[in-house]
Amino acid sequence: MRQIVLDTETTGLEWKKGNRVVEIGCVELVERRPTGRTYHQYIRPDCDFEQGAAEVTGLSLEFLADKPPFESIADEFLAFIDGAELVIHNAAFDVGFLDYELSRLGTHYGDIRSRARIEDSLLLARQRYPGQRNSLDALCKRLGVDNAHRQLHGALLDAQLLADVYLALTAGQHEIGFAAPADTGPRVPHLVALQPSGIRPRLRVPHDDLALHAARVEAIRARAGVCLWDPVSEPEALPA
């Protein structure tokens, strides 16, 4: 599966007020592994920043003055994302702005959802961590993603951080170790002596241990929404 982790920076918070996209950053994942391919583009907005928006990104109209307008980069950008699944944090915001930019170019471009599937990592985070802060910075801290170098919002940097957050959030390769193991030399087969078949002893668990187990399972279920132990029947307790 091909996924594109995407982020945008804009001149303000609402495209309905005429705000525009000023930066797009994308990171490609294939089968949940970074491929090294990215897409990054600054864009001349032809409108002013809302108060405070420029400070958040560190961008200025002077810096963007010689950058291409959106219509000049639209085809290249769409070719990069076409047919992929887009992973976006608070997808409604970025998709709304990108759809607005496409609508200014004519109906023949369609919208983002007609070209790519959308996965909103903010919704995933809220399901896993209900009632907690789920901003990108908060998730980086919670999931152990190093974001010490993030002083300003930048589309490509944020997309790279979000890629790490998304893989950890969805129990991806960073968490369960899909990377190829290091070569530690010739492998020696490990032989296990099998015991003769017969009646196996029945496991009997004290009530206190069962209570601790149940509490732990409930904590996992509350945090992740599902627990791998759910289908397994509880062991029989010792009589009181």
C-alpha cells in the first residue's frame, strides 16, 4: 500500500476568508516503510498573512515573492499523491485548503478525495487517547518521537514527524520491529526436547492474580480500544 503523509502551511486559519496555501510537504510510505521520496514546495499566495500566521511558520511575503503560484505546481503535486492514501493530522483543515486551491483552477481538477483516500491521524489519536491533548507535539512526546528541532511549523518537517507518529500510533514497524534483523553471524539451530504426550496439569490461578489480570486488561482496552486477550477465556480460579 502506498501512503503519503501530508502537511500544509497557510496564510490563515480559514480558506473561506480567502486564505491560501503557502507550503506543501509530503513523505511517501510504501507498505508502511519510508521510501525516501518526498515532495516539498513553497507557494506564492498572492494575498497577505493573517495576524500571527507568519510568525507560526517563519515565512514572509518577501520570501515567497519568487515562488511559483499554486496553478504552476498543481499538476506535479497531484501526480505525487494520485491513487495513494493520504495521512493528514486534522485532515479537514488541509483538505479544505487544497480543495479551495483546486477549485480556483476549474472543475476539471476535481477534489482531493476523488484522487486519494484520506486517513485522519487526529481522529485515530482521539480514539486511542480520549480526553487527552492530541496535537502533533503532544503525540511526539507521548510516543517517543524526537521533535526537539521543531521550533516553527514547517510542512515537510511536520510531515516527517507525523510519519513517525502515525507508524507508532498504529503499531507500525517502529513499534513491532519489522526492520531486518542485524546479521550476528551463523545461526545455530536451537533444539528443544519434547516431552512425552500425556495429561497436562490444569492451571489454577489465585483470585488476587485474576483481579490484577482483569485490571490490566481493562486498562489496555481503555487505552487502545481493543485487547488481544479479549477472546481468551479466563483461567479457573482457586476456590476461596
